[in-house]
Amino acid sequence: MSDLPQHIHIVEEGPREGFQIEPGPIPTIDKIALIDALSLTGLRHIQAASFVSAKIVPSWADAEAVIAGFTPRPEVEVTALYFSKTGLARVLAFRDRLAITGSISLAASDTFSRRNLNRDRAAQVEAMRQHVVAHAEAGVPVTRLSIQAAFGCNFEGDIAPTRVMETVADGLHLAAETGVTLRELSLADTMGWATPARIEQLVGAVRMRWPDLRLSLHLHDTRGLGIANAHSGLQLGVACFDSTVGGLGGCPFAGHPGAPGNIASEELVLLCEEMGIETGVDLDALIEAGRLAERIVGHPLPSAVLRGGSLRRFRALAS
């Protein structure tokens, strides 16, 4: 039996996740243009930049310039990604322009954790303990737990739900030790191993054990199942999803060059419209933002809706 949400919250990660994997440099002005275009679509949350080492992710060497340059809108929450105390300090310089809340980030795959952050599981837990302390010292709340490689790993294979549950328990134990209350749990299909059956199995298990945690899904479309997995999540009542306009992006540390990135925001919005679920997003405006993204990166993006258009528009033409 389905438990469809009445509306969903979309975290648009296209600018941040999309530009980090492009082979050529993207001009700062183009990054700002896409953020500004997305902010006019009805999206309420845009992850705009990464405050990480320019040696590791050179495409985000201009994070400060991008955050200083976009046009703030009171109805749009703009956030940035960071992993270290140095990254937090850089983000805090933009408290007047960014919504800043902390997140505990762990991986269900040790190998992916080492490749992504150069830390094994134990080292990452300790790093997150220091991360939480740094947030407390800065007066920034920590409210979210994110589990990477929650459905499978290109280096370790299938990830059992029991291992994901152990990793979630690690994060919740760390939160309790450091006196923070986590409200949201993100399950990330970082390398595209999820299937609708896996979504149902893991979401069901997590819900049964931690019913008070709000769940969100970060789904990649590596094998073309991303939107089917989103549909499965919606049927289970999940009401928060990460996505990227046009399907921008991909994880540079997943060992799968050229694989598609997150589910496309416009495909998710279209799916929800056809299921009677509110998103608050103007789909046609979002499609135009996706076409802008294609022009910026200079190649086609994977989203089918960028080529097919919205059903609403074709229904109007047919009437």
C-alpha cells in the first residue's frame, strides 16, 4: 500500500555537483547565471558550491566568488558543501548569504570512504566528531546524517542493509555523544546501485528502527533506474530528494568515468506532477534552466525531459 506525500522538498544540487565533474573550467559568471536562473523556478533549496580543496576539486577554486555573486532571494535557501574545519570557516564568511547547518557524513563502504575522503570508517567517525565540535564552537546546528554508498559500491559490491544500519547507528551514537539532535537521514546511492526493490528494503528497515527520522534520498541515474527509484521512494512516503538540473554531475571518486549523475530535477518534477504531488516548481522554467546548463557545459545532458518537454505544454497545444 502506498503512502504518497502531498508535496516534496527538492534540494537542487546541479551547480555544486554538476560543475565539479566537468573536464573544462566553467567561468564563474556562468555558474552564477545558472544559480540565478534556478532561483526563479520555484525551487526552495539550491546547493550552490563546494568549499573544498582546490587541489582535489579545482573546478571549485572560485567558490567564494560564486557565493558573493549570485542574487539572493528570500524564498530560496542557498547552501554550500564542505567537509573540513577549513571549509566551515570559509562558509561562515558568508553567513549573510548562505543557510548554514551541519551534517554528519559517513560511508557504508570503507573503500569509498578512503577514495573520497582519504579516511577509513573509524577515522571518518573521529573526523565527524571533530566536525560536530567545530560547529558547536561556531554556533551552527548539526541536524542531518548522510550515508554514502548506501545501496552498493563499485569497489566492494553489494552493501547489505545491515551494514547501512550499523553506519546509521554509528552516526546517531556520535550525535548522542556530542549532544546534537539529528532530524534527517539521507541515504545516498552514490554509485548507482539502487533498484526499486533495494529502495523498498532499505527504507523499510530504516523506518522500522528509526521512525522519527525524516528520510531523504540522493539517487544517481548510473544505470537508468534513478527515476524508477524515486518513484519507489515516493510510494513509500519519502518527501525529500536531491536532484540536479538536466542530470548534471556524477561522483569523481566512484571509479565510473562518464556515468550519469543525479536524477534530473525536471524528470522528478514531471513524475510528481503526474502523481498529483506538489513540488512548487514551474516545470517549463526549470526546463529552460536545464537548457542553459547544457549551453554552459557545451554538451547534451542526460535528462529526457529537456528534449521531450513538459506534458502540460503539449496538453495545452492539443486542446
